[in-house]
Amino acid sequence: MEDKRDKILKVAIEEFADHGYKAASTNRISDVAGVSKGLIFHYFGSKEKLYTAAVTYSVDLAMQEVPIGEMPTENFMEGAIWSTKQKLQFSKNYPAAFKLIMQSYANPPAALAERLHAYYTEMLQMQDVYMNQIFERVTLRADVVLEDAHDVIRALFDYTIKMATDYIRENPNATMQEMQPLVDKFMHMMAIVERGMIQKT
């Protein structure tokens, strides 16, 4: 019987990912899964609980396939490239689960909101590790607000991750050496942040 439950769950992930919660149809789920609609409600109780179970399954799968604790923390670019490759590989291997996670992040089931928030907070904390490494080796000018400096670096991180994501999507087998131009660009931008870009007269 567990095989039928798993089948329902996997079909539900596809259905919710393709149509969203409101437009998703338990009739379609039962047809594709080859089970009665009554069996769906026997296992899950309601459409809402089925959705929560589908998101939970997807998040568990992501945490298993993309373990944040294994992300390199000594070098931001290595960490950014590692996380980007892992995310793209997960989206390639499990497109429906990835899509459902992205959808649910904006409007998660109440039962999962805290858990999803904790997962994404853990990912953001890795950025803080890199930022702390940067601020430990520099002295800010007296007129620079630390919070503003953090926001500037975080924006640079976000841009760099997008740049790496676009590159890896087009070059999925790229090595770290082949991505060296991205590393150089990041270092050049960091140098501008540290030194400034306006020539004083």
C-alpha cells in the first residue's frame, strides 16, 4: 500500500508544480496515479494536507541532495559555484520538486512555513560567513555605516551568484579553472568596493 501512497505523492508534486495549489485537480492526480479519489483522501485527508505532504517531500529531497553543510566556506567564489552547480543539478534531476519548492517559498503551507524559513535562513547564513571573513580583514571609514557596507557586499554576492548561475547553465560541465574569469571579475569588483572608484582631484 505504501507504493500507492508514494505514487500519489509523486504525481501530486507534478500536478501542484504545473498548476499551482488552487488550479491543481485531485481528479487528475487520481487518474494519472491510477487510484481512486477516495484513496487519496484516505491517505492524506484533504487537498491541503496532500499539498503540504508534497512540499515536505520536495524539501526533504532538496536537503538530502543539496546538503548546505557541505558547502565550501573558505572562499566565496568556490561556495557560490558549488551551490549554483548543486541547485542546477537538483532542478535538472527533479524539475517538478524544484518548481514546487520555488512556488511554496513565496506562499508556503502554514505547517511548513517555519521549516522552510529555517532552511533558507541556513543558506543565507552561509553568505554571512563569507561577509564576516571580508570585514575581519578591513577597517571601514568612520563615515561608512556597517549595515550599508553589508548591503553592498550582499548585492555583489547576489550579482556574482546570478553570473555564475547563467554561466553554468550554458556550460554545465565547466571546471573551476574555466570559470576563473568570473573569479577574476569578482575580485576586481571587490577591489573597487575596497578602494572606491572615483579619482580624487
